[in-house]
Amino acid sequence: MEFRTIVDIPESRWKIEPMERMLFVGSCFADNIGKRFADEHFRTVVNPYGVMYNPASILHTVKRLMDDDAMPFQEDEQGTTVFTLGTNHVYILKETGEIVDNCRKRPQRLFEERELTINECADYLRQAISLILSRYPKVRFILTVSPIRYRKYGYHGSQLSKATLLLAIDKLISSPNNQQPTPITYFPSYEIINDELRDYRFYKPDMLHPSDQAVDYIFERLADTYFSDATRAFLKEWKPIREALNHRPLHPESEEYQRFKQQTEERLRAFEQRFADVSLKNNSLR
């Protein structure tokens, strides 16, 4: 007998390779997932200018990264961008009429709060994706909605905000301009938390943010959906090296530990080189 509903996620037609270059932009949930990828030795950039909750602010981050020439990608290599949307609410500085990414603790009276429409959300995402593809044509995109609820909107208002984001993503992915095989996919983080992990034991004490265990589970579902066979082998071999690198000895100055440290670093260099060669070979086949 099954006591929970499992979210059905079709396997992706494209795969994330070992040590792939990845960009994570979005809510604090993007921070959590991005950190997991960084821990697993992917080459990641995670919210470099701070957390960005809405599609307009995600576009602002992309523009700034392009202007600063700070993207993690190479023009001739595949890569993956993950946009995690938190809300459709934005704050507009009355003086300029511009959407701001951070109010910087300035008085509330200086700002006007409003909600982006479905079309506006979809258009901001489309612009961000087009901007990245204009320079890095081999980058693919994963769009997801943060499962974190916003108490300040009221729980009904939070649901309406999430619904707007979900409809915007669906509108974007369903567009005839989304070429096949699609470089843009939706990953159901929001649905996994609300349908599979609906028990409060999967939340932090504030009962709003997913627990570390829930984030680990979502990472596992991402891996099942997007990781290539080479990446699975990579993670299996990386685990003991990561554990060795994180080892904290009682006597760090001892000759025994220095030998252990040197051997671990040699293992790491050989490991990185071997899987970098695999990744480049897989790229050339696409």
C-alpha cells in the first residue's frame, strides 16, 4: 500500500555532465540547491549578487553578469542554468519607476509594491534566457518554483503568487519559439514539497522553509531526472575524495596527516582530469 503521492517526472532528453558549468539564480531555495551542486564538485556560480525572488530581478542578475563578463560558461561548452522563482511581487522605487532587487532597508514609503502578471513574468524569463543564449548557445535551462511560502502575503496570497509563476513558466515552455529538443524544462520542486513531502517533519522550525533532508531529497530527484551515467559514476567516485578533503585530523601537523593530505590532493587532480576528459568527449558528441 502506498501512503504518499509520487510526483511523476519524465527523464530529461539532455543530461548534466560531470563538473559541468552551472548558474543558479533565484530565491534562497536556489542557494540551497546550488550549494549541493557546488559540494558535488560542479563548477557553479550561485546568486552572485544576492538572492533574487522575482523574474525581473533574475533578469537584472543575468544582465549584470553579462556586463561584468562573469558568467561561468564557455562559448563552446554545454552548461546549465537553474532559475528558481519565489514570487511575482516586485518593489518599484517611486522616484525612478524602476524595479529594485533590494530595498536596502530604506523606508517603505519610497516604494510601491505590485504584482507582475503572467505575461510579464514570462517575458522577463524569456529575455534572461535569450540573453544567455546569445553568447552561450549550448546552455540549457531548468526552471522551478520555490516551495517556500510567503507568510507576509497571507497563505492564499502566497498560493496566488506561486500560481502566477507556474502559469508563466508553462506559457514560456509551451511557446512555439521553444525549439526542439527543448533547452528549457520545468522541474517540480514546488510539487515535490507539497505532494510528496507534505508532512511538517520536512520543514525547518519556522514551518515555511524546507529542511536539509527535504533539500537532499529534491537534489536526488534532480539527479534522477538530469544526470548522465558518467555523472552518476563521477559522484560515486567523488564521495570518498570529498570525505577525505573534509577530514579534520586531531594532529594536523603530523607527518602521517601530511602524507594523507598529499595523497588526497593527488587523487583529486587525477580524478578531475579524467572526468574533465569524459565531459569534453560527451560535449563533442552533441
